[in-house]
Amino acid sequence: MKFEWKGVMPAVTTKFTEDDALDIPMFEHNLNAQLDAGVHGIVLGGTLGEASTLSDDEKTVLTKAAVELVKERVPVMMNIAEQSTKGAIAAAQRAEEDGASGLMMLPPMRYKAGDRETVEYFKAVANNTSLPIMVYNNPVDYKIEVTLPMFEQLLKCDNIEAVKESTRDISNITRIKNNFGDRLKILTGVDTLALESLLMGADGWIAGLVCAFPKETVAIYELQRVGRIQEALDIYRWFLPLLELDINPKLVQNIKLAEVATELGTEIVRAPRLPLSGAEREHVLKVIANGLKTRPQLPNYKNL
């Protein structure tokens, strides 16, 4: 399918059963809610999807299930987060065989690769798959920054097309636009900087809280897209306390608890993660409860 780097693309959570198997019915229930809300793509196996705990076979099951359900209405991306170049190439080729229409790709895991090593890593994968690639640039969490000079080299690979911009430096969007124009599409990856990033020229939003609040997330994007900024801002200001649950080491547990509250998931996580407890749990539940109590009425954003 034709791939467009734009709009809201949820980094979906991976659903598990009580006996630690994939919960495909609940996974599909959430995907249907995302599609109904009008999302523009689906991202599988990211940090929020508990990627480091998933086997290769489970990633294949998730990819095939999503591709079958989506039926080419929106692109389905698989995240590539591997320790070796060989493993990353194999993961990319497997995702392509499973029907994914694009890749989100992190730098090498565990080993803190240098600039040259990181560039060669991305290029090796790009040269061994026909799928379009979005580089996930998150030096805050993953300790490797893909700099503008590195992108200058990476863009020699035609299928490296986008960046998930998670540096937390909002001015980086302008730097990317000034240097590369539309050659490198930008999707913001930080929920608490999402509207600011879109207004500065980002093409889309790889979102987290969308897993529990899909309509509100897409409404913000669509309203700002047509210049109805104040309406987008009003929803965003309501949303911010919930969005802050995403920039937290327990983002998976936080967002899964929000999914329970909106009947779009369960809070089952895969060990070593454990469900929230004590004061931490009470705080998150309070944030979610207040968000639900004050949930805004949305305009008819689907027909803008």
C-alpha cells in the first residue's frame, strides 16, 4: 500500500492473558477502536508494546493479526530493536514477510554505538529491505542521538524516509526542516510535546495515550491541521495530565491502567513488569479518574 508519513499512529500496547499468552481478541478490540477514531497508522512492538519481552514468533503473530484486521486501511509498522546488525536485518525481513508496510527502527540496543557504527547499522538494514523506515531518535531513553550530519548520510538510502523525533528539543523540528525540507518526514514521539511539535511543522504523532483515548488524540491532530488551533489547544490542555503518564518509567503500566478505565484493554503486563500498586497506583488512578470526569465533548473532527 502507498505509505504516507502523517497523522496519528498509535504505538499500541501488547495484550496478554492471565497465563502470559498473547490476548489477540483484546488486541483486536483496541485496534478496532483506533481505526474507528480515525488513526492513520499502527505501530507494533515499540517500548509501549513491551518489545523486549516478545519472541520472534509473537511479533509475527501480532503483525499478521494487525495486517488481517486493518485490511490496508492504514499502514502497519513493526519496531526493530535489536542488539546486532545481523539480528536487525533478520527482524526487518521477517516483518516484511509478515506483511508489515513499514518499519520503526531504533539504534543498536545495549551497546552504545558511535556515530559511524550507528549510521552503518541503519544503512545495512535499509539496504536489505524494501520497506520504508522511520528512524527512532530518542537519546534521552536510549542514549544514542542521530544527529543532522548522521541523517545527511542516512538519507542516501531512499527508503529511510522519516524520523520519530523524541529528543525533547522542540527546535530540532525546525533544524530538520531547514536542512532536509520534506525529504525527512517528522513524527513527534513525545506525548507532552505533541501539539507544539505539530504546530512547528511535524507531519504526525506516534502516540501513547491514544491507546486509551483514541478519539481525543485524533481530534487534536485534525483540528490543528485545519487551523482550528484554539479547539485543539482546549482538548490538549485537558489531556496533558494524562499525557504525562507516558513520560514515565512505568508508562506501560500507566497506559494499560488507562485502557482498563476506557474499556480498551487490561492491565496485564509481562514480567519483570508488574501492575502498579500502593501510592503509585492511587496517583495514576486519580489522574485517570479526573480525566474521565472532565472529558471534553469533541467536535465532528472526522469531516474536517
